[in-house]
Amino acid sequence: MLNFTDTARERILSFLEMQKSQGVTALRLMGTRFEHKLWLVRPGDRQENDCVFNADGFEIFLDPASADNFEGATVDFVEGVMQSGFRVFHPSPSWDNPLAQKVQDVLDQHINPGVAGHGGSVTLERVEGNTAFITLGGGCQGCGAADVTLRHGIERMIREHVPEIRSIVDATDHAAGENPYYQREDAGESPLAK
């Protein structure tokens, strides 16, 4: 089930009202957990295999491949200095370890909203002693600036809010994915090394 905050619902209904004369009455949502698109559509834009949901005032069209990616997610409308728009947030895990929960709260409240603007995400894998193990996903996986983001953004923010954490380990496989910045070691010599 996909959820909408009151702010997101009001914005969508307002946009639909403005485009009512053009026959726009629904919202299409597609993508992955990390990269998604929302746009207003006409009823005729519905595809035969779409999953259709009634969101109390408007319909949502989801293609079958995208539908599972939004299960349990919440759509919000965020206004900020750098960017404004709709964002999709997924529920975060709860941790039995209070230290891990503190790190998760920092990721949810301070870090992920910022990296989401670039199509990225940071996931807490585990906490062992005073070390937090994280993975970078979406646009952050394999990004050339991932190390800078980790050292000057993520580490600083976690240590500032959770001083018990002394070290943060990036457990991401940055060579994985469709278009990683980093070359795999078995891919041969880098053209820049010549």
C-alpha cells in the first residue's frame, strides 16, 4: 500500500484541479526505490497491465515492474532552498540495539533527505561495538564523489549526533551496478594509467 502525507495529497489535488480542463485526473508513479518519477496523466494514459489504486480523490497508475518498489512507501511534498518537489520515503528498519537505532535516526532525519535529491540512499547494515557499517545505494553507489560524501558528510553527521560511534565503514560494492564510476579490478588496465 502506498501512503500520501496530507501535504502531498493537497498538492496533488491542487495540481489536478489546475489541469482538470485538460482531462488530467490521475497520477502515474514508476521507478525503483532510489529513482522514481511522478507525473499527472489522463485516464486514457492507463496501460492495460497497470496496477491501479484509488488514493481518496485521485487514481494512481503503477506499472507491474514498479509496483513492488513502492509497497509501504510514503509520498511527501518537500519544500527546500535547493529543491522542492515530491519525494518517496520508505520505512526504515527498527533496531533492537539502541546505538544502531540512533544511527538509523540520523540517516533518516539528516542524511538520506539530502542524498535523495541526487537519487542516492544510505543504508545501515549493522553496528558492531563502536563501528557502523553502511552501504550506499542508488546514485551514490559507484559515484566518484562517494568517498567525499562519506568522509565529509556522512561520517561527520553520524559522529556529531552519535558520539559513541568511532568509525564508519563503507561496505558498498562500488563496482557493482549498471554504470559504476569505479572499474572492476578484473576489467583490465585503466585507460588513464597509460
